Amino acid sequence: MLQALFRRSHGAVRALRQAAEHTPPERDRLIDLLRAVAISMVVLGHWLSVSVTYRGGFGGASALEVLPWTRPMTWLFQVMPVFFLVGGFANAASLDSQRRRGGTAVSWLLSRTGRLVAPTSMLVLVLSGVACLALVLGADPKSVGTAVWLACMPLWFLIVYLAAVFLTPVMLALDRRAGLAVPVVLVILVGLGDVARLLGRPSLGQANFLLAWLAVHQLGIAWREGTLPVRRAVALPMAAGGLAALVALTVAGPYPISMVAIPGERLQNTSPPTLALLALAVTQTGIVFLLHDRGIRWLGRPRPWLIIVTVNSVIMTIFLWHLTAVVIAALAFYPTGLMPQPATGSAQWLLLRLPWLAILTVLLAVLVALFGWVERRARPITVPQANGGLRTAATITGAAAVIAGLLGAALAGQGALPVLMLPVYLCGAALLRLARICPGAR
């Protein structure tokens, strides 16, 4: 097994070097850098803020809940808006590229979702298998359910991002018709949802889970299309105005300081997203534009670019498995006494953050070595497909089933095992797979 893993790793390194050396000159390399930085910051933020314990069963707390002084730091660590921003840019660029080669929106959707659905299916199958095995061996169902719930937390963002991907052809057409009016309308709708929540009608604000992230994704589309140009005259007002709005909405306004959800708070900025989170997104977009040219020059050097290409080749694997590493570490080190479990926020807990991060980094590296090949093997469709009715129906049905399966599992809560999402999700993944490999999808 180790020999096979070594051969696979050696082949992957060679392929990555070739990919880095043959990068098209027109590619905006900053997109790849920002994607890698965004996911890395999300992973680090979760590892630092989520405090997991194991004393006969899983427990835990949020460091943000017990350490109020850490909440302003979420303005730095909450970089998921950057991920959706570059996602909008990359999705618009790849859709245009597919159409130039004679492809269709359906063939693009099948190509684009390959590297999202394949590693997600592996996570779902592995966690489901391990959970079933643990139950057969007599493990406490509640502990198993909590462990799986924690490991599956990254699927929340994946649900919304998949929805944004599937809506890209429509949103790109809207940008070309209405320009920046599209994200403006989305922001207004988010504001109306916030008002409903503040007036005691939280159900009316649930659409913000999609509308807010779609607004950020739309900024990325506008960036790529030139509707939102990368100029200092645009970047400075966005960065300064976004920051001013963020301070006004949180310090003086009704929104909390934390850009990450804190249990028990009446209003949260990510669950669902708020105007305050969109203000942060505008600020980050302005900063990205200000650093754009400098970043492009730095990425023109071979070594930094090779590192970014390498990270991006397994970026979804890193994101999907990073909380599984937390579960494994808790099970391996806490019951055995190899690591103490001090109270969250205590001096000892703070001192243990560095060794805890080191352990999690090693475990995640092992998980990426074991499962990263799934993402790397998910090749895009490079030859245009015929847009047959059967393939179109399979794509739409499969996409809907994938999102519905993941959403159902996420809404089910800690007591539900991933087995509950297997039938719907895997049927959707299978339909997308069949649509990819049927004649004409090469």
C-alpha cells in the first residue's frame, strides 16, 4: 500500500510541475492564490475557534463564546467571501472558455461539478461506512452522530456554492444585461431579510443563505466581465466604504461584531448572512483589487506558483476533511490522556493551541494523501458535448438531488447519521456521473 501511495505521489508531483510550467499566460493567477488563502484561513479559523472535548462522549464550545476579545479577529479569519468572489470570477471564465470551444451550459455544469461532487462523495461514503461500523461495534449512537455532524460541517458552504455554480449561466447573462444592478438588487433583498429577522420573523430571512453568497459570487462575475474594473479608483472606495459600513453596522448598529456565528446570539452574521457580512465582502474585494498587480508579479516566479498549483489541486479535499481531523485527534489524544482537556479559554487551553494545530496539520496531511487523488482525477470535460434532452434532464435532476441530499443532512442536526443523506445525494451524484460519461462526454 505504501509503495502504491509513493508511486501515486511521485506521479502527482510530476503532473503538478507540468501544469505549473504550462499555465496559459492569460490566466489570472491571483484567483488561484486567493482560493488557496481563503480555504487555508477557514481551516485555521475553525481549528482555533472550535474547542472539542471527549469525556465519554463528544462535547465542546466555541472560543468566540467564552473569549469576547477574539470576536473582532473574525474580521480577518472570515474570508469565505473571498472564496465566493474568486468562485464567481473562475466560473464565469470557465463557462466562457467552454462556450468558445463549442460547449453548452450543460456540458460546463458537468465539467465544473466534477471536482466538487467527487471528493464530497468520498467524504460521505467514508464517514457513512465508519459510522455504521462504529454502531455495529457498540459505539454510543449519540457520540457517533455528534462526530459525524462535526465532520460534515463543511458541507454547509458547499451546498450554497454548488447552488451558485448551477446558477452561473443565468447570473452571467444577467450581468451582461444589467451589470452592477444585479448585486445591488441582491443586497437590497438581503437587507429586507435582515429587517424581517429584526422584526421577529426569522423565517423570512432564510433566503439570505443563498442571496447573500450569490451577491458576493456576482461581484466575482462582474470583476471578470469588466463590469467591476480592477482600478485604484474603484478599489479604494470599496475598501474604505465597506469598512466604514462594517463599523457602522456592527459597532453602532444592530449586528454583532463577530463574523462567525456564536451560539445563543439573537442575530448572527453568517446564519444566515447579513448586510454586515456583505460589508466585509465589499471591504475584502477592495483590498484584493488594491493588491492585484503586486500579487500577479509575485506569482510570476516559478516556486510560489508551483506551491499554489499544488494546494489548489487538493483544495476541496483540504476543506472537506479538515474537521474530520479534529474528530480523529479528539478520539486519539483525549481518552488516552496524551493531551489534557483544559477549560476553553483558560491559560492552559491557549498554550495548547500550537501543539493542537501541529497535530491537526499532520492528520490533515495524512487524509489529503489518502483521498486527494479523488479530486485530482476528476478531470474536466474538454470536448464539447451534444446537448441531448436525456443528458440535460439527468444533469438538472442530479444537481437538484445532490443539493437536496446535502441540505437535508445539514438540517437534520447532530442526531442524524450521514446514512440518511446517502440515497438522495448518491443518486444525484450517480446521475451526474452518468451524464458525464455517456457518449459525447469525453
